[in-house]
Amino acid sequence: MENNSNNQPLTQFILDQIRNSDGIPFRQFMQHCLYHPDYGYYMSARRRIGRYGDFYTSSSVHSLFGRLVARQIVQMWQIMGGGAFTVVEQGAGEGELAADILDYISAVEAQMYSNLRYIVVEISQDNRRRQQENLSAHGGVVDWCAFADLPRFSGCFLSNELLDAFAVDIVEKHAGELSQVYVTEKDGAFAEELRTPVAADIREHFATLGVEPVEGNRAEVCTAVRDWVEAVAAKLERGFVVTIDYGYPAQELYAPFRRHGTLLCYHRHQANDNPYQHIGCQDITSHVDFTAVQQFGAAAGLDSVYFAEQYRFLLALGFVEELLELQRHSNDEKEALAMRMTLKNLIMPEGGMGETFKVLIQSRGVKVPQLLCQRRLSEIPLEVFSG
């Protein structure tokens, strides 16, 4: 299926759901748009990532991102004493990050590779097909399964831009009371309606966080993150959880200046804030509440050992050194400059991925020394970025 401007069967399905229920919560609308088993954005056969898709991810920018993540995973294996080690990646896209991680480990740490099992948790058959093609060189190491079928394991649970695609509710606060956005129909088109009271799980979510939107503001809330964190913690016997995504701590996510929330849609590399167009043909995302991930993780037995911006994570793991090495092996000055500008997107705070993207590392049952990603920036030569 090409990136058509609208998916009529999905539009009709959602309108029928609305008519049968007198409106549906936005969370349900978003769930249908993204994950309807036949017509959802992530479920149908289409290009989503890269130049001919709708957006880029860090792993699609350059293989350097995956190599640096792999460097941290190798240290985690060493911290845990070597031996059998499982990496579980959920929502692996087209498998680019997994391929880069496995290429690095197989080349640099053969002993770990011989003890490695890499499990991809994927609900999209279209994504799974692309992943199997991209990971064919590592067929003896990689398996696929549904989350429910994932066995308990020791190692690392990894996700990159997964939580931002969880369906969210939208709320607004007026006269001191939270209202919840329902999607309704008006003249055959989608419309919004504010209803009170909000669902009980939304009230409980904000009560647990100890923060909620201020008067007059609109915001998203992802109650599904609690179930996800608890489920991941239940699967992990010993090891680490690495979550990479764009988002903020709760106090910043629900700050007074963020009046319209963070919901964004991506269609053919154009961002918009209208989820009611390009039905089933555009990505719909919201920024992750990392405070919720940490609080619910702590309650489920996960210790937060690292939380920082992506640029700090990558620089500490050797981004500058790797970039210099890549430049030394380039014989074309124009090509080297283009690569340098491309890679800057991974760490630049303005107009890039470096600051909005965060990295959270949690652990269970591991006495954690200093991680490689905790190297101080003062130890890293930054002259390469002066030009």
C-alpha cells in the first residue's frame, strides 16, 4: 500500500465505532489509527521510515547510533559476568538498530556473540518481514515472538521510539476540573467533544504522579505505560531496561507554558497537529512522560541508574572518537562533510535529536558500577564540533 492521503475502510470503521458508542475516547481513536489489524498505520504494508517514508529514527540516520548503543550493551554483559545474555528489542521498526548492534557485537566481542540471543517483539507482520530481511546475516541469533510469549530472561530489554507511539488520552483543565477528549462525528467528519468526569485510570495516573495540567491547558496522558513497565519488569529476571525516546520529566511535560500538549503527526516528513486527517496513513505520537516510566518502574522493582539527553549518552559512548575515525577513512571531502552534518542530527539540541530525545536505563538485580554512558563530558574532546 502506498502512502495514500486517507484510508477509507479505516475511516469508515472508526465512524461506525463512534456511531455505535456515542463517541469514543481519543485513546481508542488513536489505537485504531495506528494498530487496527488490517488498516492501522503500523500494521499495513507501507514505507514508514527513511527518505521514502514519513519520518526518520536515530537508527535510520546512521549505523553509528547502533554501534554506540551496542558498546553500552557489551559493557552490561561484562557487568553481569559474561555468559548467556539475551537482548529483547520491542518495536524494532525495520530492524536497522538490531542489525547495527549485532554487526558490532559479532565483530568486536565474538565471545558475547556466541552466547547471545536477540529476541524481537513485534506485532506488525509488515515490520517483521522487513526485519527478517535486514537481519538475515544473524539468523542463528535472532528470534521473534509476541510479548505474551516472551520467556523470563536475563540481559537487556531495549526500545527505541516505542513509547511515543502508545495510544494516549487527551485532557483539558477548565474551572479546576479535568475534561477528557472524546472523538465524535459531525456532518460525516470527525469532531471533538470534552466530557467529564475523566476515566478513573486517568485520575489515578495523575494522582500517582503528583502533577497534572494547569488551568486552561491541554495535555496527553498515557495510562498504558504503567502496564507496559510492570510487564517488562515481570519478564526481566536480572539485567537492564534501556528506553530511548523523545519526552520530558512530568514537571516539564505538564509545565504551564506547554498549553497545547505535544501531540504530533508525521506524513511524508511533514509534521502537523491534526490527527483527523490522513487516517491510517500518518504517524501519531506524543512525548513520553519519563517520570511515569521511572515511578512505575520503581514500584515494579526496577532501579533507575541513568537518565540523560541523547547527546550526553552518545558523546560519553564515543561519538566524537567514532566520527573522527569515520572521517579519517573518507577520501572524499564533500562526502565527509555530508556525513558530519548528518551525524550532527543525533546530538544537536536545536533542530536535531540530541536534547529532546532522552535515554533512561533501569536495572534489576545488578550491582551497577559506572556505566560507559556516564563518562563525564569534560573527558571528551569536542574540538571536532568547533567548525
